Amino acid sequence: MKSPIREIFVSAQGEGPYVGYRQLFVRFPKCNLECQYCDTPKDWSSESKCRVESKPGEFVEYDNPFSSEHLLSVIKLYERIHSVSLTGGEPLLYAKFIKELKTSKFPLYLESNMTLPEGAKEVKDVVKYVSGDFKLKDQCDFKGHYEKYFNDTARSFSILRQTSFRDCFCKIIVSEDIDREDMMHAVDQIKDCITELILQPVTPTGGVEAASSKLLLELQDKALEKVENVRIIPQTHRMWGAL
């Protein structure tokens, strides 16, 4: 099977409980959502080429689409990597392709909006780490179908839930105007599926207001009633100039 890939590069994970770990990032194009705080460029002018980091800061281009065998051969070129971050875009749009990466040299770390449960089923025995977002109703354009997206997200977390093999955690982006009731309803749906909940203060963009420390601590306290491990972790890669 083949899939387009936008870029492959080495960096340190900037979000969640694995912050600072050295990863190989494989970025897929396209997403099924439009979120107001999204920090990934939407102007993918062409999907004909994939940028691959050959040396720190130096890139070569490969033709798209990639076969799974080709991607696995590229992954083998790297050393001293904690895991391969499958990011986007939305990687679960390419779930059947990801399923063919099960022999990857390094463990697979899925970064997903968790709204595609059929894709989650495809990759559940392949990914070792699941960094799943739970998008709330005022954060994305759900085109009038928020209840469906909400239920699909809960299903995906259930499918990709924590096991002895797989670590699954949830990130919720927090802005000052977050709907607290909606957030707690989301937490209640997935509390038994995750090892921990990450409250990630939104990085202000597009007019989105940053969350106050008071709000973050209040939400953490409330969430701790349902989840044993709740941490407040911002986007750290922005602090040292990474994308």
C-alpha cells in the first residue's frame, strides 16, 4: 500500500508526558477537522514531494506516494530514536498504510484527533503510544455534527485504550473560554481508557485567548475527581524554536 507523506524529520516531542524524547516525525497531509487553534500549515501546495531530513537541518526530496516498504527503509537509517511519531494532518486517514508499519525499527507513536474509530481499529495492534486529543464543541468546525464526533472520539479511545502493550493518554486543549461542562463530560467518557489526562494551555493563535493559571488549576482539580493522573503541560517545542 502507498500513502503521501509531507515530511520526515528528527525533533524532540514537544507535548504531553513524553515531552523532550527524541523522535522521528512522519507527517501525513490532510485532516478531517478544522480547529481554531491549529498550528499546522494548511497550504499544502503540492503532495508530489516529501521532504526528508538527511542531516540536521538538511533535507532531500522523495517522490510521493511512499510505499510502506520505502518508509520502513527510511526509518532504518536513523539511530537513537525513542519512537516514530505519526502526525499530521490526521494519521488515521491513512490507517491501512500505518498497519503495514508494524515491523518498524522503532515503536510507533500515534498523534490523533481520535474522531475516526474505524481507523483506530486498523492500528490498535500496531501503535505502542497513543497521544489522543479530545476536541470540544467550541474548538473545531464540526459542521453541525458534534454529537457524532464526540461519540466517535469516545469509541476511538475505547479501541485504543491503555493495555500492557500500549500507553494511551488524552490531551485537551484549554483556552480561557473552554466549556467546562463539555470538558468534564468528555473526561467522564474516557477516564477508564487512559493512563493520564494532559491539560494543554492553548498557544494563542487566530484570536484564541490563552488560559489563566487560575483556570488551569481549577480544571486540574476538577478532573482529578475522575482521573488519577492529571498534568498541565504546555507546548514546550515553541519555547526553543522548533515547529
